[in-house]
Amino acid sequence: MQLATFGGGCFWGVEALFRQQTGVIEAFSGYEGGDNNAATYKEVCTGTTGHAEVVQVSFDENIISFEQLLAIFFANHNPTQLNQQGVDIGSQYRSAVFFHNESQQTLANAMIISLDQENRFGGRKIVTEVNPATTFHKAEEYHQQYYSKNGGSCSF
């Protein structure tokens, strides 16, 4: 089992997307990348903690690879929007990959270069951050599996 951590805007839709993938064992909404150890939704929403809304995914690399997870991630959000996804604006909604090992860092950077070279996003440059994983703060329980609990949907 391996871990992967992605920030692609509001974590509800990102979590729901990854939970649907064969080989994903678990996905949790949470916060990562900030300076403050006390990461709560209320604090992160202020945009002052430095945290991003993220989803931490545990996956079986014999069934789904990190590279496949990256492809799903980049296909389902706009990695060219700086500190924004749709109507959600602020650094907490930034596009980010928090890598857990050197291989993940290499693969994430290579995919960004490849997607930029292919002009996958109409010539707009990818602004996704690639940073080492630090402390993952699991979001409050009401955020976990939000869409399945509330019958919601997300337009990626």
C-alpha cells in the first residue's frame, strides 16, 4: 500500500472521484501544506494558515499506479488556475501534489512537463505545486464522504 496526496480545489469532489477508482483502498479529505498545526476547516477557510484542501489516498500499487492517479487528477480539475478552482478562490484551493517519495516527485514533475508540452490546456501553463508531503490533518467527520452522505455531485 502507498499514499498519495492531491489538492485540486474543494476536497469533496476530489475525494469522491478517487474513491471510485479500482485499487484505491481509502481516501480522506483533509488539509496539508500549512505552517499552522491547528488545521480546522474554519481556520483553513480564512486562507491564512497556508494549508490546501487535499485528499490523501491509500492505494494498492499492484492495481493502480501513482502515474494513473496523477492522470485522473490532472484530467479532473483545472491545473492552470492559480489559487482557484471554479468559484472557489483562495490559496486553500490551489492545485498541488504532495509527494511521499522521490519517485512520486519525479513522476509528478514529468507529467506536468509532458502535459504542458502537449498543450493539453490550450497553451495555459500548469501551476500545480509539487511539494513534499508534510503533516496531513484529516478534515472534520462531516467532510468525509460528503457526496455519498448528502447525495451531492461535483462538476469537475
